[in-house]
Amino acid sequence: MDIRKYEVLLKVIDKGSFAAAANELGYTPSGVSQMMSALEEECGVNLLQRSNRGVQLSKQGQVIYPYILKTINMKEKLEEKFEEVKGYNTGKLRIVGFSSTTCSLILPIVQTFRHLHPKVEVEILEENSPKIMADWIQSEVADIAITTRSPYFECEWINLEKHPYVAVFSKDNPLALQEKITAEQLRHEDVMMYKSAHGYDFAAGKYLNQENIKTISNFTSNSNYIMLHMIEETNSICIVTKMLWDFNRPMHPGLVARPLIPALMTDIILAVKSFNDCSNVANAFIKCTKTYIKNKK
């Protein structure tokens, strides 16, 4: 098995064309094309489909893709282990989180971590579905997830901190005169909620059910960016984490946020497949994260 061919395959999928992948890898487009044809011949299936929209995974390729990722990850972990044995703290670390969590929490930790471990290659992945994040941790597409707690994470995790939610709405809304918003008041408002491919945010969804708060059923989005713009243009209210609001507030001067009564909180967690099997660099990042959270309090 030529692992390099699989690495080239991943680059082709990422870039969507042989030419773009070749340009980044230092090959010729014809060289990449020949390499992919040879790989498909070795596998005995068509991994890619070519069209005027670019190069994409075929149906057979989509089935095999997770196993290719796992193979590449195992190769990288083996290389990391060699470096550990030699005494160097090098390797690759993949961290996944929401955009808001990434910008407000993950990036500051990464900056400290890179200062301490400059040889480690860090890749940050953004995903808005906790279920997909959990799947990525389980399949080792990502090494660490920093996100809100949900039932999807059946792997191992630790609590980092508790974080509040807020109600966000237009400054022109009469509720803007109040310091806090009650669940009773929300029952009489148009509540518009963010919804990923796997449903509402777990903590927010549970809160809505417990407090008997109905949401607008004929509109939603899996983009917080779109949701906040819709709130600006309507007389609706959205419930989001304060972390997300703090990140987006400068871009939405026409909106305000207020705490909820009763309060709505969520756990921010750090999740891995297994703490016992974490790589050297993952353990170093976990230690760095714990230190950052401790100093933050």
C-alpha cells in the first residue's frame, strides 16, 4: 500500500481538481491524474468522479473515505510516536469546535500552545453539528473537540467551564428596556432558533421544552450568521450562548442581548476518544487548556 497516493487523494478531494492539488503538492496535473488512476486500479473501484463541477468522491469513494482518513491518521500517529521516542515534541494536532468557540476559546489556547511547542502542526476544524464533531472524534478525524456538552459525546471528556445563554433581539424591541428576560415573556414572542443538521442545540432545546416556549416553525437556519441577520430584520428573538453573542456583537450594532430567567447554562467540554490513548501532543494541549481555564477564572 502506497500511503502517499492516499494523501494525494485527500488533497484532490479537498481542492476539487487535479490541477489545484498538483499546484499545492509540487506535482504536475498529469502526474496527479496518473497517480489517482493507478490508485483506482489497485483498489479495483472508481474512487473519484470527474465532471464540469470538478473532481468529487464517487459513491464507492464515499464509503471508503472514512477508512482512508483513519489510515492517514494512523500513519501520522506512528510518525508522532517515533518523534516521542526520539524526544522531540512534534506531530500534528486536529482540534474541532464551533466558530464562536474557536475564536473565543480555542485560538487563545492554541497561541499559547504554539509558543510552547512550535514544532507541532495545528489544524483547526470548524463544525456546527455536535453529532458530526462526536463522529469525528470517534473516527479520529479530529483529536480533540472543544464544544458544548451533548448526548452525542459518548467518548471521554472533561468539563472546562459553565457558560450562560442570552436572548438576542432588536434594540427597538420593548424588551430592550429590561435587564433580564423571563421564560414567561418568551412564550409571547416570536422565537427563532438556530438548527443544525441534527436538531436544536441540546441545552437550548431542553430549555424550550421545559419552559413551554414555542419557536417559529416555518423558518430556521444552520448558520448563526444568517440567524442574527434575520433577527435584525424581524421582531423575533433568538437564544444563543453568550460566547457566540460576544463574538458576533460588533457586527450587529442593532441588536442587544439579555440574560434569561430562569438562567440557561451549558457545559463547555474538551472531548477525546480516549485519554489513555492520547498522543504526546494531544496531552500537551490538554495540559495547556487546563492551565488557560484555571488562569481565566
